[in-house]
Amino acid sequence: MSQLPWRQIHLGLDLKGGSYLLMQLDTASLEKDQLHALREQLKQSLLAKGAGYVNLLAIESKNEISFSLRAPKEHDIVVATLNKLIITNDHVFAYKENNGRFVLSFEKEAFDSKAKEAVSRAIEIVRRRIDETGAMDPTIAREGDNRIMVELPGVSDPERIKTLLGTTARLTFRLVAEPNESFGTALLTDEQTGQQIPIRDHIAVDGADLTNAGASIDQQGGGWAVTFQLNSKGADAFAAVTQANVGKRFAIVLDQKVIEAPRIMSPITGGNGQITGGFTSQSASDLALLLRAGALPAPLKIIEERSIGPSLGKASIHAGITSLGVGFLLVTLFMVIFYGQFGIYADISLLANLGLMLGILSLFQATLTLAGMAGILLTLGMALDANILINARIREETQKGKPPLQAIQSGFVHAKATVIDSNVTAFLAHVMLFIFGAGPVRNFALTITIGIGTTLFTTLLLTPLLIMRWYSRTRPKKLPV
């Protein structure tokens, strides 16, 4: 086993042990967030055009926003603003008007397309978060419309990974509402004190504008903190809000919870900031990791979880290698018994086939699962079939009375078309299985697809070469088949 390239072929979850997570993107939360984002966008756009609104409502149960005109003379401005918003938002919503009251609702097809984009974005963010933890050989793939499958070989305790993946990490900076201010505010929990703080809905600075984040020691308080840097857009917005609100409290909100709400003592214009809040070294590092990876478009819910211990993985490896070894031994004995010396050449070709398969898997650092090992064994059986076709055809030609050289040549020519046809059809079937399959099914299809290529090479090139080399050296009167 030490001679095999296991250190280069990555072992899958069922061979190495580890954790399996199946997560689902909360599309209902995505709709809710989109609805409130659209409401804020609408308010800002109308105010920027000098138009007002009356009784602006976001109705979550219907996924609708409704409002009335402040004055009939502003009708054309409102309509123009809405039409521009539709284009800006890629036609994700439409509106209806009835006696001066407008109702905005999402278009199903457009929103479904947005949801699919959100899943793709979530997969990329999940990948970045897992890569930052140093997990080796993770498998991350979409399953269905809104599910994400994660396999983490070698990770036997996935609690930290689950926490990282289950955190949306939407960071926003908002002003704390004044005591007499109630409209456009929400009560959010302060994580340090547990108290409810009135926070303005309007996002002054979005965490999406962060370019970097890291854990560091707070030079003033002495504890752990998270430092961050903003891009030019975020830095300008941060500078503007801190200049205009000196003396007021500015809340740092993560996933609708207030991490801290310090008072603005002076304008912050450099685009750099620091978050404190009773962090430990690990929690500060994890928050910095989440901020660097970016926020998920919506929460992920873990709907299935499995853990496979390393001892079970070792047992699977042992079982897989045993079955591979026994299977290889049986097919080689079969060829020797039924086809004599030509069977030995077929076995040499079969051994080369196995070596080529492992070499290609190693070259591309493929992940091998138990299903993949079954694929290797099945490939050996398919390669055996190809050699049987050739040897059986040579035997038939010999029985017809043809001389040895002519029997060999005729046998290969007549068997070649059948071998190619059968392997090409199997190749196409397994390519489709690889494209449309998932998890172990893809690994099974991958090993067989590679195996078909190596089988054609060894059967149609190596086996004839060995036989013709033997014939040119011995010039036998009769073929040993």
C-alpha cells in the first residue's frame, strides 16, 4: 500500500472520515430582506427627486410595498422614479396604481432567478470561509435549487465550521435613534448588556464595502478587537456620517444584533475602524474571517448532518483495497486459465491499466471515495471484457485454419470496432452521469470515465504490442490460445 500514491490521491469522506452537512438557503428571509431593501431604496429615490409619500408600508405576508401620493402634482415624478427603479433592479418587481396608491410586488420568475444567483453566491462565500479554516480537500456543491452540500474529510468535530457557516455575517453601521424618534427604527439587542436599543433602519455604511479585516489587541482596553478597512465608497460614507453626527451613538450591527454602539467623539476619515466587544482570540479571529469572506445573501439552515469516524474510514479503505485486490487476482487467473500465454499479456495490460488510472487520479489530485474504488474495480472488469473479445476472436480465426500472423491481425481488426463501440457508449453514459450526478455518483462516474480511456489505450495499443513482440521473437507454428 505504501507504493500506491494515496498521499497524492485525496481520500473522500467515506474513506478518511469527517463531516457531512446539507444546508438550505432561507429564501423566505431573502425575500424579506429584498423587500426592506427595496423600501429603503424607494424612500431614498423619492426624497432625492423631491417627491413625498404617505402611509408607506412593507407587507411581508404578501411581499408587497404600498404607498400613496403626497400630492397629485408629484404623480409624474413618482412614476418616472418607479420606472427607473425597475430597470436598476433588473425588473425584479412591478407596480400597479389605483387612485393615487401604488403597490409594488416581486415578479416570480425574476425573483427566482435572483434566488438562484444568491445560492451561487452563497456557495462561493461558504467555500471562502471553509478555505480560511484550513480544512483539507472540502467538497462543496449545489444540490437542487436552494441546497448546498459540504463534505469535510478529516473534520471530526464540525461545531466551529457549523457556527461559521450558520452565521450570515451581515455587518452594517447605523445611528442609534434619538429618545423621541420612533418612525423608521427597530429595537435590536445589545450583545454586551442584553438591553434593547432603538436603531435606525437606514444603513449609514454597509459592511459589503469592507476590503479587509483582522484580529488584533485593543491598545486602549487591552482585550481582543477586530480591525477593518473600507473601500473608497465606504470610507467616504463613514467620514460623512461621523462628521455630521459628532456626539451621537453609532451602532455596529451584525446579523440584527448590536455588537457595540460607541459615541462618535470626532470624525473618522481614514476608512479604518475597530470593533471591540469582549472578544476572545478565537471569536475575534472568527469574526474577522466572516467579514473577509463576505456576508451570505440569506441565512443557511443545516437540514442534515452526518459524522464518520476515522476508524470507519480505515475500515472502508481496508474493505476497498481487499475487494480491489481479490477482484484483480480473480480476473488475472481467469485470463491465464482460459487464454494461456495471451492471457498473461492481457494481465500485463490490465496491470498497466490500473497503474495509469491511479497515476491520472494522482496527477489531478482527485478525491477518491468508496464509490470511486468500486468504479476502478468495474473498469478492470470492462478491460477484461475487451481483452476477452480480442482473444476469443483470435481463437476463432485460428480455428478457421488461418496461419498465426494472419489470425492475430484478423482477430485485432475484427474485435477493434466492437471494443471501441462498447467503450464509447459507456464513456458517453458516464460523462452524463458525471455532469448530472452529485457526490459519490460523480466520483464513481469520474473513475470509470478515466478508466475507459486507459482501457482503450492499453487494450488497443499495449496488448497488440506485447503479442506482436512475442510473435516476432518466437515465430510459432501454432498460437497458444
